[in-house]
Amino acid sequence: MKLYYSPLACSLADHIVLLEAGVPFEPERVDLRTKRTASGGDLRDITPKGYVPVLVLDSGEVLTENIAILDWLASQYPALGGQGPLGRTRLLEALTYLSTELHHAFKARLNAGGQTEKERAEAVIAGHLDFLSEGLETDYLFGDTPTVADFYLFVMLLWAEKFDIGLPTALAGLRARIKARPAVRTAMINEGLI
């Protein structure tokens, strides 16, 4: 497998999950401005979407979109997926919320022009973080072990840290627990984040 990523993009979640699962894969960095890969290729030759994450399977099939890749990885490595009769559905529910609400709110923060727009986006982000924190009753979103959704959330908790957006205590604890995991440290080192 080959993962195309950009440092501190949402593709970090996929990078972490592949390491957590112990899957052999080749990570390749992408410059999102130029669409050039570290090996000199053009990401648009792999996917016309031109953004990460992109996971090329051993069969040559190309997967894009973070929710789809994380769902596929959870189906291949069930220890990182949801458990029980509604496990997959609850996992998709969490991944969708993270993508459509929280991730989207961070995009608004990145694209905000003036201070008022930035503050408005940060208030929306804080509301989503509060919502997630209120539902967190265990160490991770779905119990005592992390799922692919926890690793996606972790990326956004790093974004909150980057923008000095305060975290509720429960989410600060979750971020610390995930950051301490060996696979997370390896992914962050690979991406030049630590």
C-alpha cells in the first residue's frame, strides 16, 4: 500500500491508523500547493481530486476521502473499528460529524479573512469540541481502546492546539493519551511534526 499525505493534514489520521494496524505501507509526502509528490510525480495523475489522503491499495485500487479510507481500514482491521451491532454505524456517524462539522469549521478558521470571522469560526469549533467532550465517558470515543475516529479527532485536536483554541478537559486528556502512543509518535516524526 501507499499513502499520499501532507504534514498535519487530515491524512495524518490514516498514517497513524496504518501504523497502529502494523500494515506495511509506503508513505509519500505531497506539497498541496503544487500537487507534487516527494518522488516528483503529480498527485492529479493518481487522483484528479488533487488532495490528500490518497491510499493506493496493493491491487492498484485508489481510495480517496478520509471517511472512506478510515472506514475501509476499520473494516480490514476490526480492532480499530466500532464494536457491537451498531458499531460500524456509530463509527460512521462519528467520522461524518468530525468531517462535516468539526473539520469544516477548521476550514472556515483557515479561510477567515478578518479577526471577527476568525473569532466566529473559533466559537463554532469550541461548540463542537464541547459537544464531543460532553459525550466522552471513557478514555476514547467508543471505550477503552482507540478507533479510527479517535485518530481523526486527534488531528483536529492538534489543529486546535496550533490555533490556541482551548480544549475541554476530557478532550485534552484524550489528546495526551493518543499523543503518547508509539504509532502516533512515529507518524508525527515521519511527517516532521516532532
